[in-house]
Amino acid sequence: MIRIYKILQRIFVIALITSCSPEIKETPDQGKHELEKRVTELLNKMSLDEKIGQMSQIDPGMVGSDEDIEQAVREGRYGSFLNLLGAERVNELQKIAVEESRLGIPLIFARDVIHGFKTIFPIPLGMAASWNPEIVKKAFRISAIEASSVGIKWTFAPMIDITWDPRWGRIAESCGEDPYLASVLSKAMVEGIQGEDLTDPTSVAACAKHYVGYGFSEAGRDYNTTYISESLLRNVVLKPFKAAQKAGALTFMSAFNDLNGVPTSGNKFTLRQILRNEWNYDGMVVSDWASVEEMISHGFCADKKEAALKAIQAGVDMEMASDTYSNHIADLLAEGEIDIKLIDEAVKNILRVKIKLGLFENPYIELKAGQKILNKEFLAHAQTVARESIVLLKNEKKTLPLSEDIKSVAVIGPLADAPRDQLGTWVFDGEAKHSVTPITAIKQLLGDKKVNYAQTLKFSRDEDKSRFAKAKLAAKKSDAIVFFAGEEWILSGEGQCRGEINLPGAQTELIEELKKTGKPLVLVFMAGRPLAIGKELTMADAVLYAWHGGTMAGPAITDILFGKYAPSGKLPVTFVKGAGQIPFYYYRKNTGRPSSNKHWTHIDDISVENPQNSLGYKSHHLDYGFTPLLPFGYGLTYTTFEYADLKLSEDEITTDGSIEVSATITNTGQREATEIAQLYIRDRVGSITRPVKELKSYTRVTIKPGEKAQVKFKLTKDDLEFFNGEKIVVEAGEFDVWVGTDSDSGLHGEFSIIN
Ligand code: NOJ
């Protein structure tokens, strides 16, 4: 009898939920009103336990047997699972949630789909090197289509932490150092993941992470302390998050790090004041894995109960993996430590996401997974993105592109045929067996006979030199050497940080040996971070930086090596000379004592007797000097571009004015190629010191040999304003503007802002 009653009750509730669904898309305000009404009606039916259940996310492995998991779902103990795999199982559990739990609230299944699900795209840092939001958006759309086909409706991407530290393994997952570029890509990623219509079966909820400051972990040691001033936070670190919010990211993830003494999962300033109050964010905040409980280790909370208290007070709606909410929220409420309003607010944020995704109407997935993964179109796009992510760092004597008619080529090195490594970090579902490696692609193009392959080092850290002689033999009988250098995938990513960022193993020594053969030497780097490659760069005739390029890295690199496409990638991070130079980023401050060649003596040129005042008293290292190895924005191609004719529409504007900037670019070389023209500004004097350069815009332009193109930019108030420690301001004064090929060059102009 009770069972029949429960079933009837469920049918009634489901009918009620369905009848409240906003079927007619009216004005945004009406839609919002309907949504809020629906959320509130459902909330009003929920028991305290059901509310707390919605606020908990768990990995099935942590729950117990299949029966335990099913019972937990029936009782509404979890609002979400992460890492639950298999379309059938997803549907089974969803059926229990929808048909057997008291209110029939659907679960949301989450997983880390960071740069592809089955079709793996380049690591996000590689995608960032394309500077191309359209192809990045499509890559994330494809990831969402593949992931949703097996039931994943929420992914923990995009990762949009700004970082200046290549030691930090998670730089691989980031868009690099620049807030403007990261914001452009953040928007593209969110739009790709979520699609045009959230209720579409292929739409997946995005999660802007890690909110916030995680990329500033001390010394690049993962999970470490961060100290970030409010102006750095607002002028740099928050920018891509704001872009994600504006693009409609349904969820945010609070991070692991302690920010200025307050762990970010208990940080009222960043979560409540900035995200909720200033930005009016109405999405859901999930904590990073056990980061609520970890506030005990941080020394911010005495026990789990206090951790739950601080997290909910700060505004974490759903707790991932740890159980402080499920065990302590009810007591905190009973003891009057928290108001029910805090719980209701969290649950509303969660329900809103589930409703927006259409999970109540379409809780199940179609079981036709096979058709939606790794198809031709997806693989072709993976090849396009990998190709556009490649950056040409050096090309002496036009060594590249190699001719397809080359008689023979020596392919050497640990990354030439490393199918798992080329996929990069954060790949749970992509498989090495689908990777097309460089050696396969080169052999496909040239035929086996022309390729003298000598892997020589079996993996990137291999120190075994016993096969060096064979490698030299292969080089000697070839017309050119292509050496695939880099890092294994496991050397970057979460928890995979390095103190030194040089090329591991005996790779550099092998390159030295190959150099001795006198054959044209091309280096292709496949790595999860910008490595310190000064020595190798000097030895090589040509260098490509190809990151971990994903499933189709091999064909993409081959396309560039043999000139089917001209490279167009630009560095999304500064390349340092050595780890001791970190942090080194292009939008640094000038300091009171900027250095220059005039002021700097290299350590080897300092005689023993030199007096102290001979050393310049300027801001530099005696060994590294004052410049990086390669600047942000740098990247060559197979032609040359000349910039001329910088024009500014005004010399002077008011604080709310705008200015148009244009320049002409001529392709002075022999072939068509794409240039990414960049616009930087400098605000010479500010109420707080301002960076020496800031990227404010860029544009892609493809130009035929001998032809010209005009590039145009517009600088508005949004580009000129900054947070000065107290408020957002546009300040009167003199500004520099540059339009050029990277952050270290460009045509220069000036303008003023007057009050
Ligand atoms: C920890 C990582 O920091 C985060 O990026 C990831 O999304 C979660 N684990 C879930 O796997």
C-alpha cells in the first residue's frame, strides 16, 4: 500500500515538474521568472536530507557495492557522480533517481574531459598557441558530443588558471600567461562545451576552474600556497573567469590553494563578494576534490564540521568527494550555526543547472555511442587544431619545409613513436591505440624506404647511450635529421611538477652527437610545458614546438614539416632560459632599475678583480641577463611579414573615448601564410605601476606573397581600465601602442587620455 502511494506520489511530482517547465521561450526575464518559480516549487518539497544529498558529489568507488550505490541513489543521498562510466550504467542509475527516489530529481554525471574525450586534441596550452577561438570552440564542441554520448553531462573544463610557472605541471592544462588571450579562449571553450542550446542532448555543463589563483602555487609545486594582491587578482587572474561567467558557464570550481591565507574553498571574498555579489553569478559552485576537507590540513579549520561550515558560508554549493556536508550540515543547522537559507541557496543553484540542462525532461541518454566518437570529421579537426598549435621557433637557411622529394630522412628520438605520450596529460578516455604518431605519418607520406628510423632513447628520461652510434649512422646516410624531443606525458599535469625544466634524459647529448654529422638538424619538441631549450635551439637549424598534440599529432607535424601548411602558432607563454629565471612574463613591471645591454655584464666576463660597482646595479641575473629565451606571442612561418603604416584615429581621447589603430602587413616572402598581428599598449604612469606591455587585441590575417593587408583594431574603455587597488579606473596620461608580430617588437605609436 505504502509502495503504491509512493509511486502515485512520484507520478504526481514528475507531472508537476513537467507541467512547470518553461516550454514557451518568452523574454529572458519571463524565462528567468519561470525558472525561479520552478526551482522554488521543487525546493519547497524537499526534506533536509534530500537537500543535503543534492549538495554532495561522489565517485562511485567511494560508495561501495553496486547495491550500495543504487540504494544511495534511491534515498537521494547524492546529487551527482563523477567518474561513473558506461552509458547503460548511467541510464540504470538515472532510472532509479528519476523513478524510485522520492522526488525524482535526476543525477548529473561528471567527468574530466579536458582536451577531448576519445578524439584527443592538443593539450590546452597547445590549443592556446593557435590563438584561434573558432577552432578551439569546435574542439570543445566535439569533446562534448563524444562525452555526452556516454552520459557525461558536466565536465570540469575549461581550466583557465593564469600561470607564470612552467615548473607547475598544470601549465599544460592552462591557456598560458596572458589574461586577454585566456579570456578569448575561455569564452570559446565554454561556448563549445555548452553548445547553442543547453537542453540539446549533446550540451554539457562547463566548469570554470580552478577558482581562483591556483596557477600561482609557490615555486610551481602543485597545491601550494598562493599570495596574490587584489590588483593582480582583478587585473589578471580573474579576467578569464569573468569571461567564462559572461559566456554562461553553468558551474565554477573552487580550488585547492590557500589564497592570501584563506583556502579558496572557504574564501568568502572570492566566492561570495566577487562571484556572487559583484558578478551576480547564479550558477553552481563545486569544490575541487576533497578541498573542503583539506581546509583542515591547511590549518584553516579544526575539524570536518568546521570545514563544512566555512565552505557553505563561503558559497560552495556542492562538495566533491569529501563528506563534510553529508555528515555535518544537518547538525550545523540544528545548532543554529547556519541558517536554512544558506542550504536553500546552494540547492537552488544546483537545481537551476539541472533544469537548464533539461535533465528533468530528458534524463536518459540514447544508447548509440559508437557513431559519435572518433569519426572522420572529428579526427580531421584534431589534425587542424594540432597543426595550428605548432609554433616555428627557428628556421635558419630555410631548412623547413623539407621537400617531399627528399631522398632520405633520419627520424630519431623518444617522441617519434610514443602514442601515449603525444596525447598528453589529463586523458582518461582517449587511447594510445588511436594515436597517429609522427613516424607513421612521415612513412605514410614518403614511403618506408626513404625513412631511416632510430628511436635511440626509448623514453624521454632514458639515459642509455648505447644506441647513439646507430642513430649517427642513420643520420649520416640521410639528407636531413628530424629529431623528436620532449617529455613523456606523465611529466606534466596535476601533481607532476619539475624543479628543472630542461630536456630530460640523454636527449641533449644525443642532439649534440647528431649535430656533429653536419646534416640539417630539425628539432620537434613534444612536451607538456615550455621547456628551457636554449642549448638545443642554438644547435638546431630549425625548431618546431608541437606540445603534446593529441591523437592526430603525427599527421599535423608532418603537414608542417613537409610544407603542406605554413605554421601559424604563436607562443602563449614566455620561454625562459632556465628555471632560475621563473617567473618571467611579458607584462612585467618596469621596476626602478630596468636593465639593458649597457648595464649588464655576463658572469663569464666578470674578472676576479672587478669592483662591485662595475656590475650595473640593475634588475638582471648575471648569468641569464634580463631577457627571456623567447617572448610571449613569438612564432615564425615559412614567409616573412613586414609591418608598416601605423595609424591612430586620434592622438587624444577622453577617459570614455575610443581609438582606432591600423597597420599594413606585407607578405615579403614566397608563399601564402597566416600572421597573428598583435596589439599591445603601455599606460606609462598610473596610480599604481602599470605593466610594460599588455596585449589588448589580435587578429589573424592570411596574405598571399607580395600582397598587403590592413589590420584594424579598436581600443575602448574596457581595454584601458584597470583596478588600482581601490576601484576600476581609466586614468588620464600618456600611452604607448604597438602593433607587431610578438610582444617584443612592433610599430610604435602614442596617444593621450585627458579628463
Ligand atoms: C582534481 C583536479 O584539481 C580537478 O581539476 C579535477 O577536475 C578534479 N580533481 C576531478 O577529477
